[in-house]
Amino acid sequence: MSETKEKEDSGITSLKTEQAPSNLEPEDKWLIRDCYVYKDEYKECTSFRGRFHQYFIFGEPQDCKQWKKDYDNCCKWEDKKDVKAAEAVIQSERSRRMERLRAHYRNDTWKKRDAPPADWDKPLPEWLAKRDENTYLTQKAKEIKEGNIEDAKDGFCSIM
């Protein structure tokens, strides 16, 4: 019998965190943000400024526990590839997204389009085209269309 099998039979098992093989990853792992984002959100939520803002907007302080849970689960996912932790973060992100888009989905005032209007690319009205004929953007658009644009590598503008 192998040594591993003997250890399992004797009741001694290694304390190993649940790790996933590299090919077994959550389908929507793209929803997981960088872990520092969850930490920053938690710090902002629990800060004096954050609490004041919550009181001003909602009339009471908000619960910040979910940001902390998400941060912890994100760290477990990043460090140990814990699939359960990743799924928890993904579920939290989905619920956060649904909460944010709830008003959009419940909107019954505006009819949602299936396609853009047929005349979406018609020319601008004459008065608007005349007003904008001497703007910087119009001049640059003309240069690009005519092929008269100069190389930008000679002069960059940096505002600091």
C-alpha cells in the first residue's frame, strides 16, 4: 500500500485547502475585479467620509460586510485558486450588477430599440454644420480625410 493510502486509512489527512486544477476555472471569472478594488471599496465604505455620505444619501450607514467578504474571497481565489471563493465573488458581482441595473430593466416609460433609427447617419442640419465649420475637430477631420495629417511623433503635448 502506498504511504498516502496508509495515512488516509489511519485517519491522518493533510490539511490542504480546496484547490482547483488549472483547467477547472469558473466560467465567469472575468467578473472578478482585482483584489485591491474590493479592499479600496471596503475602506471607502467604512471611512468617516463614506459614512457621512451614506448618512446623507440613505439616512443611515450602509452595511460594508460584503466588500470585506469579497476581498477575502478574492484573495483566496488569487492565492489558492479556491473555486468556491471565486464563485462567491462572482455571485456577489452579479447581484451588485442586477441591483445597479434594476431601474433600467423595470423601465416601462421608454420603448427599447432593437436597431438604430434608419436615418441615424444623415447629415447635420445646415445651421449646425455652419456653426461648427471652424472648430478644431472639424479642421482635424478634414486633414485626416485629405491625408494631410503630420506625424505626431515630433510633438507631443503633456499637461502635468
